[in-house]
Amino acid sequence: MTAGLTMKPQVLVARAVFPAVIARLAEHFEVEANPGDEVWRGAELARRLQGKAGAFTTGSERIDAALLVACPELRAVCNMAVGYNNIDVDACSARGVIVTNTPDVLTETTADFGFALMMAAARRIAESERFLRAGEWKHWSYDMLTGSDVHGATLGILGMGRIGQAIARRGALGFGMRVIYHNRSRLDPALEAPLGARYVDKEQLLREADHLVIVVPYSPASHHAVGAAELALMKPTATLTNIARGGVVDDPALAAALRQHCIAAAGLDVYEGEPHVHPDLLTLPNVVLTPHIASATVATRIAMADLAADNLIAALGFGPSAGRPPTPVNPGVLGPR
């Protein structure tokens, strides 16, 4: 190395991402990118992270205590997602590794998609398209593919964070829906009032909702928060939409409830063990299935990638907010201002 020159820190971008983001990171770092978009896990991920000060991750990469021990130079893990259940935050904090995520920038896009998925389930849109493409549409009939109304119905929201509130706005203000919700804690009345939102316990939420939308973050406490017992409380005419995380809903129990018509329909964008989808769900006509694309618009994915890059640049001491990434998950690692 030429005397007087300082080597750039090394970072890993674990999945393929917009070239402009790689170029921004390359201004500050030696970047190992993944243009082939391979999914690196376990020993391969640990090998790729050797010597790296930072990691730009997605939900595909598991960052746990064992990996941190194997990668002692790692100082920042910046997730291109609002969720971070792929990261052991406590283990990172114990080793002084900052973790960041990308909240806010995907709220409205994800709420759009969640509402669309709910409507598709309620109005049997995917089932109708399959019916038409299969050449089964021969004539009109009064009960052909009849679904349930969304306007004026009761919208139940499990998890009333940013995205839950955005869905509530769409339902209350756009479709005249009655909004009920359950959350770990009740919202400030000033947030409830414009939506006419009513806080209820979980059992009441399940019993009263015509359309249940699940937006609760995944944690051990929310694992299978909706299982067979909860589904049994719902109306047989109700729909369930999950845009939260796989594992919040017990997928085999949901498949059984759909098959037995304990509930009318479901819309799912997330699955336990994804990209694996429980095979029973694949055989059912009354479920709309999408491959974890709730935030998938070009503008939103660019915003998510840019924010993850901003976090990584700042976390490793560069840029106008050096040392203070915009959206830390464990800010205690950063120390006092």
C-alpha cells in the first residue's frame, strides 16, 4: 500500500441491490456486492463477512450470536427492511454492533398493498381470474363468485403501528369502515379520533371483525398469535389478511380453517419458513397468495435501499451524520450524544 493512504473499510452487500446504491457505498467502502443475488447463510455468510466492518442485509440473512463470534470485526448491520427478526439484536448490542432498519419509507406502500390484498380476498379476485382463464365462465348467474362487501364493514387491525394506522385511514376515510383494533398498548385518543378507531381486547377483535388485517411485528410473544383457537372465534364470513411476518399466523391451522369454511377467505403475503409455503395453502381456492411483495414498488424499494445505505455510511463514521445513523434499532450502542 502506498504510504499515507488509508484503506477503506470493507462492507458486504448481502443481496443484489440498485447499482446506484452500490456506487454510493463505494465512495466510502470497499464493497463486496452480490450481483448474482445468491442467498448466503450460515458458514457461507460468515465467510463472506470475514474482515467486514459492515453488512447491508435483507430479511434473508440470519445474524446471530454464533455468526458475530465468527466475524469479530463487524460493527454495523443495516437491514433493508422495517422488520429485523432475522437479527439477534441483543447479541449485537452485547458486542457493540449497531443494528438499523428502514421504517417509515415503506408505510404507505405497504398499507396500499395490504388493503388491496384484503379486497382481493373479500371479492374473490384471484379465484375469479383463475375461473375465467380456465374457460369456466359460460354465462351470468346471480351467485357466481359472490364475495363480501368492504365498504361499511368492520375492519379489525391486529397491530396498530405506522402501517396499521395507515390501513385504518384507508378503511375509515375511503370506505366508511368501522375500525376496531388491538395493540400492545392503546393509541393516544388524538390518533384514534380521526379514524373513529376503537380499542378492544383480542378476543373481541376476532369475534367482531369482518376483515382482519394482521400487522403486528414478529417476536417470540407473537409467534402463532393467530392459531386454531383464534380462528375459531372469527365469523364464518370473515377474511384474514397477513402482511406482518411469517410465523405470526399458524399456517396449517389457517389452511384447515379455510378448507372447513370456518372463515371465508384469506390474503397472505408472508409465510412461516418462506420462501416455502405450506402445501395445504397452495391447494385452496379461497386464499390469495403473494410472494412477500407488500413494499415492492420501484420508488419504495429505492427509498428503502437508500436509507439502509445512509445508515451504513453513518454507522461507520462517514457522511454528514457520521456516527449517528438515522434509524437505529439499538441506539444504546452509540453512546451519549
